[in-house]
Amino acid sequence: MLAKMVAPDWGNKLVTEITPYDVEKLLNKVAVGRARPSKAKPNNRARKLQGPKPTPVRANRTGEVLRKMFT
């Protein structure tokens, strides 16, 4: 989770350089989700995901990890 979502945004920042605004911005980005590719099956409409799928649970889990880290 840290390597896939947190490290690309924060890069080589020191822990002392990270502000609450940075955390909020990251969690909002995670909650919005990412665009999912559509599947090759044309008859199944449920599999055709065009836009980003919201992932608020993933944002909550990421927030829990970050909270533990900073405490």
C-alpha cells in the first residue's frame, strides 16, 4: 500500500516535511479511485467500467496506516 499509493506522491520527502494538507490531498486522491479498463466481453454490461471507480474503503485503510506511522 505504501509503495503503490503513498511513495509515488510523496517521493523522497522527509517525514518532517509532510503536512496534514499533504495527507488530506493523498487520501482524497485515493478515494476518487482510478480508471479501470473495460473487459473484452461485449455482452456483459456490468464489466464495462468507463470512469474511475470510487474507493473510499481503500482511502480509510491508507489513512489508518499513515496514522499508525505518524504516531
